[in-house]
Amino acid sequence: MLSHLILGCSPYYFRYGGAPRFGGGGGGSRGGPPQGKFGNPGERLRKKHWNMDELPKFEKNFYQEHPDVTQVENYLRSKEVTVKGRDCPKPMMKFHEANFPNYVMDVIAKQGWAEPTPIQAQGWPLALSGKDMVGIAQTGSGKTLAYLLPAIVHIQHQPFLEHGDGPICLVLAPTRELAQQVQQVAAEYGRASRLKSVCVYGGAPKGPQIRDLERGVEICIATPGRLIDFLEAGKTNLRRCTYLVLDEADRMLDMGFEPQIRKIVDQIRPDRQTLMWSATWPKEVRQLAEDFLKQYVQINVGALQLSANHNILQIVDVCNDGEKDDKLLRLLEEIMSEKENKTIIFTETKRRCDELTRRMRRDGWPAMGIHGDKSQQERDWVLNEFKYGKAPILIATDVASRGLVFLT
Ligand code: AMP
């Protein structure tokens, strides 16, 4: 289990210890590709002009309030859930109130969870009722199931895919790591219902991803760049897409994906259901919500201001640049004296990541580094070495800052 997370962010150290839950917080450095690196992404994609009268009708409201749903004010207050917007259904405090199909309930039952997390409790009725929504929630809040389980219900109510149809549910995610993590969950819950999913991301061979898409998948989880490539090349299409999820929207904007996201959303019928998730709510994210969502309801769990995850002990050690490396090594000696401990060290830049990895390896530490300039194959390999404890110290730029649950 991961025991320490160190953010090397000159001139501070942040040392995290305690429970293995991580709040993203969106405060990471802008490690993504700079705007313009992609040229003009999707320039061959034409903006679609929709004639709503010609589009086949589809259902998106599957919500029926369960008779057990009771007074909810205390629940919302105690879980710090705030709701903005009109006609938001009451939260579901028990799993059975969501009326999910039995095969979904069976998978939930196996997890042994006590109750829905707050974002699920309020997100499920909202998503099942077909409304557009914004969820301000962090990694670790249970947001993946908050949008995936209603997606399964949505898909089950649509006509079967026909040859040449693209996905019904599209999830856009900023990084390969997050996209893969979401797909694992989609596969686990979709298996029993025979829903197929694919994870589409850059830096890996296109062939297998294209083959999956061509075979027909109901759920596609994609990073924006690779999906644009496939749309331009006609390897898939979004004609059947009626359920769109933008996961970690703040992070996608931070990474410069806005032009790609806009091109992709232009390809999806406007009466789709759109669910947007973000750890933070800056004006750029609000603008995206205004542009893509209709009369949406926003739910927020926890304090409205950005705050750190209370499950994590944080120690901030203010020091000079010159002192940092020695302090770090002293700290590691203490942490790594326990064999089973693992540590992630975040650096702000790729260069610093390489330098520190080199220095630590020279000093005999079992450290490995990842950042955006490493090949996908190398990143996969390093993550696996870390995950299975062969290299218990991971040095990373913020390519690894989300989806940490995946690593532990
Ligand atoms: P997420 O925020 O989607 O990344 O989920 C974080 C973790 O919470 C995952 O490991 C889930 O398996 C777990 N999780 C999801 N729903 C629940 C729940 N209702 N109770 C306890 N854990 C959950």
C-alpha cells in the first residue's frame, strides 16, 4: 500500500501520510502539452448541423423515485452536499433505491460497501433522470460509478448497435491512466450485461483499438487526441452517442485539450445527456459547462472552496532549494526503513524528474521515473514495477497525479 506522497514543489516539500485516498485538487503544475503543439486538431472534421426533426428519438429519463427515499435535508447537510439548479431529485441513501438491474446490484454486493458515496447518492437520481449535470468531485469520491452505472441503464434502453455504429456512451478523460482505470470499472460492471467497452488513448498502437471500435462498442473511454484521429480517419463516429461524460474537465483544460473537446462535442447530437465532472470550478470550466450543457444541475460534495482531503496527513516543510535533496534523502531513509512502504515523489518539471531519478539510482535507491516524454511502453512498465513493489519509489511529473488509486 502506498504510504507516502511527496510533492517537490520549490521551495516547499509537502509530505503526505495516512490513508490511501488522494484528493486531486487541481492544484498541480501545468504539465500538459502546450496549446498549439497539436497543430489544428480535427481540422478535417466538419461541424455537424443537426436537423432535430430528422434525428431518431431516444429516451433518457429512467428515473422513478423509490418509495424508500425519505427526508433528505439532514443527509445532504451531514455529507456537505450542495445542489444548485432546478428540479433535482432527492438523493438515494441506499443502493437498492437506485433500481439498478440485478446484474449491477450483484457486482455492487460483492464489493461489500455499506452505502453509496455522497456523489453517487445525489448523482445517480440526477443522471438517471436524463438531466445534464455537473459534479464537483475528486478522485476517490466514487464519481466513476456515479456516471457509469446510469450509463449502463441508459444504454440498455437504446436500440442495439448496428454494423458501423459508434458508441452510445462516450467518456472523455485527460490521461491514459485515468481512461484505463475507468475502463476497468466499465468492463467489470458491463460484463454481466454484455456491454462492450474500449479504451482509446495515444502512445499505444492504433490497430487493437480500431479493431475493438469496428467490432462495435457501447462504451468508449477516450483521451481527446486519439479519438480525434479516429474520427478524422472515419474509424468510428458519434452518430449514436447520446450519453457524454467529460471526466476531470478542469484537468483536460489544463492540459490544453479544449480545441479537441470542442471538435468532438460538435460531432454529438445536441439533445444528448451531458455529465461533466471536475475537481475544481474555475471560470474556464464554468464556460465549458455553459457551452455544452443545458439547464444543468450542479452538485458539490465537501466545502465549496478548494480543500485538501481530510484522510491525508499533510506535512509542509519549507526549505531552500539547496537543502531539498538532502532533506528528501533523510526522509526516505526513515520511510523506506519499513520494507512494505512505497513512495511517490512529484516533481514540477520533466528535467527535475530525470535528474532526481538519476541521482537516487546512483545512490542506490530503487527509484524509477515517469513523465510525458517517456514512451507509453516505458510508462506502463514503470507503473507496473511500482504497483507490484519491484521499484517502490516512483518519481513523476503530474502525468501520474490522477488515477493514483490505480497504482496502489
Ligand atoms: P473513484 O472516485 O471513482 O475513482 O472511486 C474511488 C474508489 O472508491 C474506487 O476504488 C471505488 O471502488 C471505491 N468506491 C466506489 N463506490 C464506493 C462506495 N459506495 N463505497 C465505498 N467505496 C466505493
